[in-house]
Amino acid sequence: MGADRGARYRVLDVIQILARSRAWAEAEQLAAAAAAAIPDTVREASQRLMFELAHAATAFEHALAKGEHGRAVTIASRWREVNAAKEVNDREKAQRPDPLQHLRGAARGV
């Protein structure tokens, strides 16, 4: 998937289509592969966490569909951990200065 964020959003669309079709195993596998393909860097943290949430959500639904309630409880806990990490990342990201702010201002004629 590389750094092409457009491609990543298309992958999210496919995950959603699979989930709506109740193809939980396929949705879970695709979400896991997508999350693993995103580098563990500050720049990519938001994207990686978004896919980790998608993976947890599809894994949770897959576990419920298979009647694996113990696994579902474990996955729900993981989802909460990832969601908390995403909230922290979002707050930290909002605090970081934008290194391209001067370029964005120039593009708007500021």
C-alpha cells in the first residue's frame, strides 16, 4: 500500500464492503494486512491506528459470528486500547506545529 493514502482509503472501502457482506474472515485478514503494511512512524501513526481499529472491529465481528465470545472480549479490550492510543495521537498531533504551514498559506495567497 505504500504511502498512497488514496489507496488506503480504497482498502477501507473494500473492508467495509466485505463487512457489510458478512465476509468477516476476509475483512479481518485484509484489515490486518493493511495495518501491518503501514510503517510505525509518527507521520503514519494516524493511518496505522485507523487500520488497527478496523482490524479490531472486523476481528470482533468475526469472533462473534463464530461464537467465540472469549476471543470477542479480548478483541474488545484491544479495540479500547487502540482507540485510546488514537485519541492520544490525535491530541498530540493537534499540538504539533505544522512544518508546511508557510507553504499552505502561500498557496492560499496569505
